[in-house]
Amino acid sequence: MLEAKNIYKSYGDLKVLNGVSLQIKKSEIVSIVGSSGAGKSTLLHILGTLDKADKGELFINDQPVYAMKGKSLDAFRNQEIGFIFQFHHLLPEFTALENVCIPAFIKGAKEAKAKEEASKILDLLGLSQRLGHKPSQLSGGEQQRVAVARALINHPAVIFADEPSGNLDSEKAKELHDLFFMLRKELKQTFVIVTHNIELADMADRKLLMKDGNFVDKVH
């Protein structure tokens, strides 16, 4: 489903990624761990097309991502890739339902259809009573679940999560971790997760260790 080949990335004289290769299967949950500065988030941003490698190849659903540019790349990212970050990045002036609808609107979905789909996802995530609430009216865990719903709205091929539970207490973090596996079961969703949370990393189908810009040990 996802294949990256020999990914290199430098910022000036600083080499961040040194020939990283990775294959992800559909419905797989893969965690990436390692110390700060190992290259984890840089790799995630490159796999998610938020940044571009200096050298290498990237395929998602057999499509050569690096051959895309401009609007075609933007459309591919919108439709095939979901993102969850440490901070939810919800727009404060919009309700939970409206925040979730935004990627669907960008895709060109009609308002009624987008809201119907967003409502279904929020219900699946246990937020059916929070559709009209703005972010300031939601708990930290609820805000992050809204961010998960927003990542899911266009039924992406893969969701990239960068420290998704890093801003949550231990109880809410566990709820979020369990949610990822529920979504894999219910929606066959694929996740690639960068995390320092050992519990979450150990739950994954595979845990990959990064050091000095490459994988050094497939932990399991």
C-alpha cells in the first residue's frame, strides 16, 4: 500500500535521513520510535508529502507520489492522506462538525453529504453529543478525537500520526490508542505513528527504531 525507497534528506550540512526504505501493508499499524533528532518526524512529513526528499521514491496505492506536482499533489494529499498531530489544530471559530467537514469541502463534497459523513464518524468516535460544540467547549481528549475524525473524513489510504497522544494525560492517551485499533478493525484503516509513548509503540503490528536517520532494528 505504501512503499518508500532510499529516502535521503538534508538541511544544509545536516543529514537527517540516510537512505530510508519502508513498506506498509493495508490495515497495518506501524510505530516509529527513536530519540529526538533521529529523523522520525522528518520521515513522517516526507511520507505524508508535507516535505520532499532530496532523493528517493515514494509510492502510495501504487501511485508514484514524487511525479505529482502542484494541484495534483494537493488533491492526492487531501484524498489519500490523513494527519494527526500532537496538537489538534482545530479552528476555534468552527464547531466540531464544521472542523471535521473542512477536508471534505476542499475535496469538493456538497455540504449536506459532508455533514452526513462527518456526523457518522463523530458518532463512531463517541462524539455524537458534541457536534455543535466549539473546541474551547471540548476536553483535550475530545479535541483530539475531533482531529482524528477530520483525518478520516475523506477515507484516506493512510493516516500519519506524529506524537498523537503527547498532549494528553495517561488515561486519555490510552483511550486514543485504543481508538486507533478500533478504527483499524472497523474501517481497515492504516496508521503510521511516530511516538515516544512506549505503550502505544508496543501495541503496533511493527515497531521500527530509528537512529541517525535510518532504521537500525526492526523491534518486532
